[in-house]
Amino acid sequence: MTHDVSHARRGGAPVGYITELGGIEAASVLYLRLWSDGDESRTCVSGDFERCFGPANGGRLLDTFGQLCGLCTRHGRRPLMLHTVGCQCLGADESCFANFIATAAEGDRDDAMLIATLLVRPDMAPLVTALATDFGLALRRMHLSAPREVAQTDIQPPTFH
């Protein structure tokens, strides 16, 4: 019997493009990628939050997002597969995370908890859903543009994989 290694990378399979997402969904994926990219990128996330919400509220949002990412890492059903920060592709796990944040921000708690169970152990779903709701509502207050609107400009970021 041979071991199928594609199972280990299944969550990274491209299922679409960032430009196909709405503002909240795209921002949640980009912030997740940045958070996972290291300390320098986390500083960029912190700067965005502080510019939008001020130092105190931006710091609280950063703590909320950090807790959400930490819980997904520590209590995940498996490691989340992420594309690089500049990649235009949208991976399956990233799509799930984006839908989770958007659903939580819309106030659909039952569906958000169901989606959360795809990301983390079921006993952690209520906690990560509460954090996702706070984070998603903050993204909504940022009045984000959908990436397809940005993509129509002459500036195109490079594609990395």
C-alpha cells in the first residue's frame, strides 16, 4: 500500500483567486497569511489595525486576531495550508477561513460554529467563533474594497507560489 502525500497538502489546493473574494474575505486571508509570515509581517498587521482604530483599539484587535490564529494553530484539526502573502491563488483552507470570518461577521453564529469545526476541534468552536465575530466586525468597520476593484487598476502585484 502506498502513502498518498496529496492528503497532507489537500488544504493548500487552489480553489480560486483572491480577486474573487469580497473585502472582508480577502482581508481575512491576507491578514492570516501576514500573521503566519513572521514578526515583520505581523508588524504590518499591527500598523494597519492601529491606523484604522487607534493605538488602544488597534492593539485590542491585534490581540483578538492573535488569539484566533493561535487557537487555530494549537487546536486545529490539522495544520492550515497557506499560500505566500503575494500569491493570487486562494487555497482551500484559506477559503474556509475567509467564509468563517464573513459568516461570523454577518451574525450567523450557528453556521459560523459549523464552519469552525472544519478548522478546529469541536470543543474550541464557540471560542474561535466569538473571536472571529469580533475580528470580522472590525474588518467590516474598515470599509474594505473588494480585491477585484483594486485589480482593475494598472498596479498588479507579482504572483508567487
